[in-house]
Amino acid sequence: MSLDFGLIIEQMPDILSGLWVTLWIWVVASILGAALGFLVAAARRYGPAPLDWLLKLYVEILRGNPFLIQLFLLYFGGPFIGLRLEPIPAGLIGLTIYASAYFSEIFRAGFQAVPRGHVEAAQCVGLSRSQILRRILLPEMTMLVLPQCVNMAIILIKETAILSIITVPEMTMVIGAIGSQQYAFVDAMFLLAIFYWVLVEICDWLGRRAEAKLSKFRFAVT
Amino acid sequence: MSSTAPTRTPHANSPEPHAATAPAVAVKGVGKTFGATEVLKGIDLTVPAGATTCLIGPSGSGKSTLLRCIAFLEEATKGTITIKGDPLGFAEAANGQRTRLSPQNIRSVRSRIGMVFQQFNLWPHMTALGNVCEALVTVRKMKRKEAEERGMAQLSRVGLEHRATHYPSELSGGQQQRVAIARALALDPEILLFDEPTASLDPELTGEVLNVMRDLAGSGMTLLVVTHEIGFAATVGESIAFLDHGRLLLNGTPREVFGEPRHPRLAQFLETYLDRGAATLL
Amino acid sequence: MSFKLFELMLWAAGYTVVLSAISIVIGLTIGLCVCAAKLARSRALSIPATVFISFFRGVPLLVQLLLIYNLLPAIGISVPSVVAAVIGLSLCTAAYQAENLRGGFNSVPKGLLEAADMVGLSPWQQLKRIRAPIALRLTLPALVNEAILILKASSLISVVGVIELTRMAQNLSASTYRPLLFYSVAGGLYLVICWTVAGGGALAERLTRTSRA
């Protein structure tokens, strides 16, 4: 086996377009997934009980089976119920829905982790409900959930590779195709592995820095 | 002591050349630094055998560190500690050179010391009896049945034989601490060290632990107690050592230490501990 | 769907469970070694362990599988694809389990070891009697979680041609043109498996009693 990265580097424009697809799908799905997850968590906490049960079912079903199955259902099963999607929208929607379940659990734990006493203390000094939400609950929750959101975002970078199976032209698909064409598939996969590894390590490092900055606000979590 | 099974441990009755005359613990010139902070600044202290000595002092005075040095959980940076005349951890030559003793030697000297911690430190995956028997079986190589008999005797000594099969999580703080005392007693130590044994207990639970300690003191064991319970120190302690800023300021009988005229630092310290029984002294 | 086809799906679900279980056990064994190496004082051991953990946690499992599946024949080792798949799953879960175990070992309160020290337990006895049992109990919830993750992740070995639950659903939907049905059945079977493991884990946790310590 000879590692010949030179061959692969020649295809830079294709690789860059794959990198772009990976990055934007990842960022958009993370943001939309987190937003949807927050809504689910808030609805479960403040909505009526039947809504809570329904959303619990939604979350548990999504968390209880593989992303690949969900993606296949959407992409291959969708047309049978009139939902015909191109690979990229299918991938983006699938990843967002998948992420929303995990994000909602993070936020749910965040809601629960803010000590009751902090809210009671805010009520006693006369803050209104919306003030309590904006000034007390959300800032405290942010500190509690940030590390886990970073963690989830890192998991999602890795999940974007799965989108190649439904032919979304992201990094894994582009580099895999180049590798096959040039009979250098192993070399291509090495390059790809290193690319993801570096990306994940960078995100991990940024996340830890953000966490360190916030840690001075951290109250005594018992 | 009547409820204790009369068992012999390898060292309990072995002839110590100076056992009759040597103090239980002799601390000479002990210093301890953590990084740049000097926690102990040359302590000399003699702990008499068969008596209760209480170490008192404000937070950060170094009393717990001193106790942990005597338990060899911390290594003193300077000076020597002897247990009934035998050097602990380090031997000092005539020229003041310290040499580290062999691990076997350290273990054998240390096995004569029992320790009771502020946080109890019971092993959560073992029952009360399991905690008491663990070292008897794994270290002293006793038969399981024999160890359990001995363990039960120790538990009944602290009044907890009916809790033998309970796990630590099922016991109150006071009960956990009494099990921890039984665990230390099971190995028949010559000296029993207590590191603020009631400091993490609710006020209504301190009494049961202090009563067990009072009984032990009455039975003639050598106890060295770091405590904030001034009332206990004044009534049970036969010798009081007052530490302040890493130095031993006062050392003597309760009458000598607490009596008038009182050292100004001690007076100031007692003022802040009125609720711990210091009020009776003032 | 005829009963015959459903039987095929059930059989494939069983295969998924077996392959995942084998990977979890191998991964736990490798993970223990990696964790020991990472906790070792010697740099020659801890640095390779750190790199191992970082690599297998930092690279998507799909890429790892494609790499191992194609790398082995390229360096002259020809194994059936199912073996390559189990190797891939095992190495990946080993990295996660090593980190979980390290967390467990590091969260054994220091005082419990000091107490063991005071009653004369040797370092080896402390490890065997106190540290390891407590660390393993602390790791149990993470282990159950990891088992569920691997069960779900095992769907990716369908891409290297192993006929487990996902691949079976893929094959059957291709031949019957009923993807909605077969992927739903596969999803339902994954749900049943994952919920069963989660329930079993919760039960096991309740049975091994520990205090917060």
C-alpha cells in the first residue's frame, strides 16, 4: 500500500465543495435541531399533560432507533406518502429532526437543574414571570447545558458522514468517489478520517474554552 | 471493653523495648509545606499513652494536617514522628539526616494506628459488617467466620449489631461514623486518631458518636482527637493541645490550658465556639 | 407482509443483537486495557492511549468502518466483512468505554482509599476490593448507554454488506417496493431492543446498591 495524497489533492475544487456541504448542513441542522429541541422541551414542561406524553413518544422513538433507519424512512419511504425530497433537503430535515430529540433531552435536564430556590428568591424580590425567565432561568440554563450542546454538535459533525449513504454530496461521498475513481480508496479514507478528527478536536477545544469562560459564573451545583 | 472478644493480634502483646516508658506518639520538629504555604511550622508534641488528647484550634491552624501526618496520610516535610518509640516513615540519624524506611516497616508501624475520618469513608458497596471485617480477612488473613464474630463484637461495642447487614446508604450519619469507629477498633489499634469525627453530622447526631468516644476514653485507650467540640475536649480530654497558625501555642491539662489567666489567642478562639460547649468554660 | 418476511426481519434483528453484544464485550476488554494505559504514570503508555481514544471518538464510525474494511485486504489480511465490521465496532466502543471507565475510576472518593490505606490494604488489594468494584458500579449506567449507542450504530455495518437488521430491511424493501413498511418494522424492532436494554440497565442499577459515597 502506498499513501498517495498527491492524487487526491489534485481534486481540490471537488473536495472544497464537499467540505462546504458538510459544514453548512452541520451548522444549519445543529441550530434548527437545537431550536426545535428547545421548543419540544418547553412544550413538555409548560404545556398540557397530553402534549407532554405525545412529545415524550416523539423523543423516545427518535432516540430509540438508528439515524440511518430514520433517514431511509424519510428518503425512500417519503415518496410513498407524497413526500419526494432531493438528497440534500432530505438529509437536512432528517438530521434536524434526529438532533431535536437529543437537544430536547438536554434542555429538559437544564430546566430541571435550575434549583427551585433560585426562582423562589427571584419571586420574593418581585421579578415578574418573564423577567424570571429572561434574567434567571435562561442564563442559568445556558451555563448548565452549554457543555452538552457542544458535545451534541460534535456528535452531529460525525453523523453528517451518514448522509453520504443517501448520496448527499458532502465530504465522505466526494472523497470516497475520488478514491474509487483513482483506485486509492484506502488513502482517501485516511485523509477523510484525519479531516474529521481535526474538525472534531477543534470543536472540542473551542467548547472547552467557552466552558472555562463560563465556569466562573457557575454556582455550587450540589 | 467487656464485650470485646479477647483476640490477639501479632503485635498487641509483643515485647516492645520501650513500650512501657515511651509516649504513644512523639512528634519532634514536624513541619509541612504545601507548595509555598507552610502549614506546620515545627511542632513538638507528646501524646501520652492510655489517655485522651484533644487537638483544638481555629480552621486552618494545621491540626488536621498534623493528625494526617501522624497517620502517615501526609508526609511531614521536616522532623520525625515516633509511635511508641518506633520511627514512622522516616528515620533520623544523629546528624539530622532523614531516610525513608521500607514500605514493610511503614506498613507495620502504621498498622498500630487506627483512623476515624470526618467524612466516615465507609465503602459503599459493603455492608456495615463487611466494612468492619474487610481488613481482618484481606490483611490479617482471618477466616471469614472468625472475622465476622469479631466484627459483630465491635459493632455491638458501638451499639449497632442490629445494623450489621445494612449498607452505608441505609444508615444515618451518626450510625455511619459509629461503624467507622468499629472498623478501626476491629484491628485492635494501640492509638486511635479522630479527624473532626462529628464535624459533618447534624447537631442531634453528634451525641451518639461523642458517647462512643467517651466510652473508649474511659476504657483506657489512647485517643488523639481533632475536634471543634470544646465541651467534649474540656470534659473528656486529659491533655489539650491548642494549635494556631501552624504552631503549638499551648499544651497541658484542661485546667492548665483553659484556666485563668487565659492566652489571648485561646480566649479569642473560645469566643467563637460558645455553641460548642465553650460557654461552660467562660 | 407475510409471516415469512417478518421472520427474516426477526432473524436479522437477532443478528444485530449478537454482533452488538460481541462488540460490546470485546470493546469493554480493550477499553479496560486502554483505560489502564491512560491512567498509567508512564508516558509511553498514556500518550498512545490518549491518541487511540481521541482518534476513535473523533472519526465518524462510517469512515472507520470503510477504512478498516478496505485497509485489511490492502495490507494482505482477508477476513469476511462481518469480522471487519465487528473489529470496527469494537475499536470504536473501546475508545468510549475507556473514557467512561476512566471517569469511574477518577470519581472514586479519595477518602475511601485513605480508609483502606489506614487498615493496611496493599495497593493491589485496594484496587481489587475497593477501587475497581466502586468504579465499575459508577460506570454501569454509562455502559448501558454505550450498549444502546452501539446497537443503533451497528446499523452502519450494513454498508460493508453485513446482512443485519438495516441491510435486511434494505434488501426486502428493494425487492418488494415497500420501503415504508420494512423500514418502519426495522425501526420498531430497534425500539424494542433499545427499550429492553434500557429497562434491564435500570433494573441492574437498582439491584447493585450503592450510596452516593
